[in-house]
Amino acid sequence: MTSRFRLSETDCITINGADHLLQSQDDKGVVLWRIDDSAVRLSFTHEQLVGLLASPDIRFKRDHFSCGRAALRLRCDHQYLNTLPADTREDLLWKAAYCNAFLDAETRGTVCRTIDSIRSAMPRLSALVDSRETEWQVLDRKNLAGVTVRRRLPPSAWTLRNWTRRFEACGLSPLAFLRKRRSVLTYTRKFAAEADALLAECIAGYLSRNKPTVQEIVRDTHSRFKEENRRRIGVGLPSFQIPSGRTIHRRIRKFDPFHVVAHREGIDAAKRKFSFYENGIPASYPLERIEMDEWQVDVASLFGNSGALDALESSDRARFEIGRRWIYVAIDCATRCIVAFRLVANPSAEGAVRALELIALDKTAIAQAAGCESPWDFWGGIGSLVTDQGSAFASVEFRTAVTDLGATYEAPPAGVPKLRSTIERIFGTFGQQLAPMLTGRTFSNPSERGDYPSEQWAALTDDELAEIFINFIVDIYHNSPHAGLKGETPANAWKRLKAEQGATPPPDSNTRRVVFGIPLTRKLGRHGVLVHGISYNSPELQRALLTGQAREIQIRVDPHDLTHISVCLHAHWHPAEAVSKAVWGLSLSEWRETVRDLRTKHRDDAVLTEDMVQRARNRIRAIDQGARELRRVQPPTLTAADLERCERELFLGLRIKPGADPSDEELPQVDGLLGDAIGDQPASPPHDESQTPKPRDAKPWKLSDD
């Protein structure tokens, strides 16, 4: 099936350092034009565009040329929240939480933008924000007695109104609060009828698809009035009194809200915003709106993976730890396709972020590993993400990831299920259609359960439970007629809408690593950056080394692909490529098994050839490809601590060096713990260590990653 992603006129794609804008798109592909040379046109099919976004030197910036993003760039130099210190991130998200709470209340009509109205609503807003902040601060804490919780004093009504204006002007991004800008004091005057006509013409510019801010309209209006006054003075006419910014603001507020949204965002956006909804907020194209939630599975299962338990009888397997797992599910509202699924031990911010990552990945390999017949190629970027107010979704880590992906985050108030009706219904589908097929069902309430021995009949392990869910989702649910789609199947709805309108483009590979990669810190040396025995380099790292800056740098590692890492230099993230091609395309688990296999078979060799690495990697990759894909949706997750421990146990001293001349008789000298180096020369023959004299200046082993 043709993969089509929906580009916007305000999106920016940087190719070879040059920015490009969308000129046109259809079901065959897209045409881009270069900003600094309008005569240059580039065309790509949708398949080529997908490959283009996966390239390490391509940048895709959603809404880069929109008014909100432009205003945001004037205020701060940061592109990602996770580049900032933790306390700064928390402060920005706290301010954003107040603004979102105020905007939600304003949408419901319980507050307006007068100081008295905001002041009267402040206790309710503060209670809501404090409740959410408390939830993420005590996340993963079982015993809450005596836990210290930090609470901040609420802003004043004036401050909150200023925050909200700045928040809206910068596209609802928390980064809008990084810098403050002093407002210009204005005053009100009365002016003539002719001036009133000119003023009406000026403020009509606010009803534009370019979405100018009120401040821009004020500046344009003042410029027009000054220009007109110079003309009138030249012909002997009295000048007009220049209207104040407050007068212009008041005139703009008199516009009909529906007309404002229709002119600035389109008629479809106006219908969505002002229409009544009982079946959830509608979406018109794939990935425009995604709802995500957590759910405790209505099945008692064994906590662990199959393998060692396979040979046991069901009665023997039931002696192991038994309980109910949780799942994270994300569903596309336009097509009802499930775009992310993850099985977790307990709700957590880490589990929610890992489920979020699956939205931007093609999950067909996971479906094939589970034995599905249909593809699971429903993936792309996120337009708006809607969750409940659970602690995992309220965490700093999750909100940071959503913000850095360029998505709009919504957390509707509790007790209004129709605002998230799509995700609520899918859990009902799981309980009604899937759970009855499984042994160990727990039922939704004790009266339905009766005397059914759920725990005694528990037999499914984590990987079996994940495989069952994936088969139900991909082969049954996606291919069954859906009442919300008027009888069309979710899979057909995705194909139709994606072919007609396109889907939201996924993040580029560098952004995906920055947002979802495992954070580590490394020293910069002449070899570049050394991670797991692999040297990474890039032009940016070379310049940083020459200038003597950034000796200790932050990096992000994608455990599923070690070809590139991302490095942070001067608050900007850049890709760095593995020097040795032997590790290109390998996952961390494959590389770990490759190193372990090589060290076991060639413990006495000082040099390992790249051919040997390639043969070992082929053997490892052929062993359990399916099992590795299924691990993406199961509870175990690699963390930064896991990677550090892995390096201490296995990768210390391992380094892949550039190839050497095979004719060299003398093997290269190698630093490190085990003296392992991977080059292009053949392995040295076995020798008798007892007859080899030991050097006098042999140095003790040292634990170093450089």
C-alpha cells in the first residue's frame, strides 16, 4: 500500500542545508520548492518521502513557518524541552498547565479574560493544577505517607492572562515562557468617521490564514495611520488621531468567534470547534487526532515470558506469580485504527513514552513476529494527542516528549467521557470480544465473575498475552466493520483517507532519537564519542574538538539501531555516524550477542576481522528475529542505567578501528581492558601463551570508555 503523509504549507523540510516548502501534493507524491531559489523544484513519491525523512541529514520541521512557530523563535533559541535543565522544564510545564486549565475553562464558558473573572476562577484553576502536579511528583510511589510534595504559589490574574496570551501567540508551546517581553503602553483616543473606516480596513487583516497576532495588527495599523497622516498633511488636511492598541484589541474581540476561526483556520476547523459532539471530537484525516489511555487487562496471567514454562502443565504454571497486566493503547480517531499498543507491569511515565514511540514506527515487523496475516503499517506523526489526567500522562517526561514531537497535547477534564469516547470504546471491545476467548478471565465485576477461578486457571505469559492482543488488533479488529465508520473497516478507512488526504508526517530520525533515545553522557576525544565500544563521529564533533569546547556532551542512543546516535552541542542536537560499517543496522541486543559470541570463540585473539563480525551478526540476527520484534510491546525496557551496566559488564575495552593493511606483519597495539579491536586483517593464529614473555611495563586493566 502507498504510504502517504500529509504536509502543510507551513512545514519546512531541510535537504542538504536548504529549506524547502510544499508547492503541491496529490496521491502520487509531493512537489517542493526551495526557499532561497524559487526556480528549483524537487518532486518525491510518497515512498521516497518516507525514505527521505529517515535519512540522518534531513530535518522535518512541522509548522515551522506558522505565526506561532515564528513568534516562538523570536523568544527562545531552544527547539526541544529536553535540552533544558529539569527544574526549568518543570517550571515551563507548570505555567503551561495553568494556561491549558484556563483555556479549558474559557472554552466551557466558566471564565472570561477579565481580571475579576480570572481572579474568581483562580482557586479552581490552582486546585486543578496542584492536583496534576502532585500526581506526577508521587508517580511510582506506593507508600505516600510522609512524602514531600512541592507546590508553587499561583500566579496573579494579571500574570495568568499575560501567560495565556503569550502561550497562544507561540502556538501553545511551553517554550513561549523562556523569555519575557515588555508590553507597550497605549492610550485611547476618539477619532473621525473617515479614520474609523481606515481602522476597519486595518483590523480586517486579522481574518487571514496567515494568523497574524494582535500585536502585528496593531503595528500595521499604526504604520497605515502614520502613512495616511503624512499624505493628508501634504495636501493641507488635518491628520487622523492614531487609535490605541487597546482600541484595536477591543474591535478585534467584537468579531464573531465562528467567523474568526473560519477565516484563520478554515471552515472545517470552525465546524469542529463549534459543533456539538456526542461521539467524540471528529477528525478528518489519519493521525490528526489520537486518543491514548491505559487499561488493566481483564485476564489473570503469569508474570514472565514463555520458554522455561512451556513444558509445564497449566496447573504447574499457575504456581508462579499471577496478576493482571496493564496496557497502553493509542487509537486514531479518523480511522479507528490502533496505532500503538504496549504491555506493561504497572502504569508509569516510561511505559507511556515507549507506547508513544510506537505511533511513529511501522509495526508490520511486530505483526509478522506475532504471526499476523495483515500488515500493521498505521504510523506517522501526531497532530493532537488526547489523554486523561492520569499521573503517567501528567509526568514531565511524557509531556516533554509530546511537546518535542511538535504535537498538541490535550487533557480534557475528568468526568466527561465523550471527550475521549473513541479510546473508551476500544477497551470495551477488548473486554467484550477478546477476554471471553482467554482462560483466566477476571470479568468486569464480582457478580459477573461468580465462582470462576481466574487465578487458578491463569496460563498465559507476557509474550503469549502480547501475541494474542496483536493478533486480535491486526487481523480481527482492523478488518471488522465498525459502526463508527458506517460499516467500513478501520483498515479500509486508513487506506482510503491516507490516499485521499494524507497522514501527518513522522518525525525525522534525529528527532526520534532525541525524544525517545536513551540519555547518556560521554567525553569527546580524538576518536569522537565512544559508546559500547563503537566510535561515532561527525563534522560538528570535529569542530567541537578543534575549538576545545563541549568535552563532556549529552548523547541519545536508539537501542534498535546503532548506526547513528544524536549528540548535543550548544543546545542543538546533531546526528553522529558509527565509524565502522560493521555495526550499521544492528540493534543493541544484536551487537551485545555478537560481541559475546566473538569473545567466547576468539578469546585468545588480539584482533577480530570485520568479516568475522559480519558472519556472527548474520547468525545472531537469524536466531530470534520474531522474538526481538515482540519485545517492543512487552514490559522490559532498556534504561540509561541498564546501558551503563551493560557497558561495564561487556563492552569495556572493545573498540572497532578502521581497517589496516592485511600485509602488515605486526598487529596494531590496542588500548583497553581486553585488548579487543576489530580491523580488516585476519585473526592471528593460536599460540602457546606459556612461551610468550610478558612485557615488564604491562599496565593494570583500567575501566575506561575512551
